[in-house]
Amino acid sequence: MSNYSLLSPTAHAKLKVITERGAAYGDNSMHTMIFPFEFRDIQSNYPIFFAKDGESGQFYPLGLFGFQRDENLFLSGKSWDASYLPLMVERNPFLIGFQKSADDESAEKTPVVSINMDSPRLSETEGEALFNGNGEPSEYLQRAMQNLQTMHSGHEQNKVFIAALLENDLLEAFNLDITLKDGSNNRLEGFYTINEEKLASLQPEILGQLHQQGFLQAIYMVVASFSRVTDLIAKKNATLT
């Protein structure tokens, strides 16, 4: 559940955020949206694929954590067993909202920080304080606000990145059949990846354009990340008796 409220030093002076990891805090997700500027760190830990939003029909890149709903194979007790935590995971329980100016309704909406009041991470007795005694943002909240600002730019970057992939017909649907050590046969489906054959056939000028946009490296990070599927299968096998 989500119940977002505009963050305020008056209304939320006593609130703290629990930063440890675990299913109890909503970390048991199969995947999360990621951004191209994260791909170098993401590919060293997680497979990178693409999915299509069921409502908007828009594609978005994701980091894969498991093979089935509510499965995160990187959770280990109260920790996350990876060297990099995606921003979309780290940002909880915060969200950037947009607010109209009370004085000028014609002005563009300005970004504001909201907090999910239904988040299990919120506490008044443990965790990282949001505000100091003077009502100013704590160091923790300042980092969180910076991450939100970075993610806001990341959403815009995703739109341009996906548009470039579609323009060059570089996305393809795929299915992956996996046999686990218990003998069960499983299929990963519903995701998209880079069509390497079409990537290899791109003309030099197109490759140059993608490089100038900062997307060529991101594309190769997606391709390289496919090897992480093997690591993920090993994590899955380790959970089987």
C-alpha cells in the first residue's frame, strides 16, 4: 500500500527510516526499474532486461533479482547480498511528487519530496532521523533527496534511451528455459533484451550517434549482463534442498 504525504519538518519531525533490508520492508521484489547511468554497476551484479508497462505500454529497463513473483535471491537475512543497490530500491520510502504554485497556477509544477506513510520502514524509535533538532534535513535525508533528484533525471534519460533502441529496432522478446538442480523445468518469459545481430549490423554513423548520446556503452552493458543469469541460477539452486 502507498499513502504518500508531502514531507514536512513539522508533521514528520519524529520520523525515522529503518535502512536494513528484508522482505518485511518490501524488498522481496523480482525486479526493479533501473537507469542507464547505473548500468555499469548493475551489470556487475544483476542481469539487465527490459519490460513493457502493462498500463502505458512503455518499455523500461530493469535489474532482475529472481525468477518468480516476490522472489529476491539477493536478500540474506537483514542484508542485501550485492555490491550495488539500485536507486529505485534505495529511494524507499520516498518519492518525488509535483506541486502547483499557490500563487501562479500557470507556472510549471515544482518537484517536492513525498514520503509513504504506510511504509514498514517508518518508525519513531529506530532508524535514520529525517530532521535534526533545528528542523533541518539530516545528512540521511539530504542523501535521499539527492538520489531522488538523480532519479528524476534518470526517468527522462530512460525515455530517450528507449526511443533510441526502438528507432533502431534493437529490442527483442526472448524466453529462457532453465533446468534447476531439483530437476524442475522453468521458463523466464515476458522480458526483452538487445538483439545482438541487429546491433552488430548497425552502420558506423548510427553507432556514432548512440555513442554521442551516451547510450552505446549502456547497450553493451546490457549485453554483458546476460552472463549474470548464470549467477542468478546458482543463487536459486542454493535455495533448493
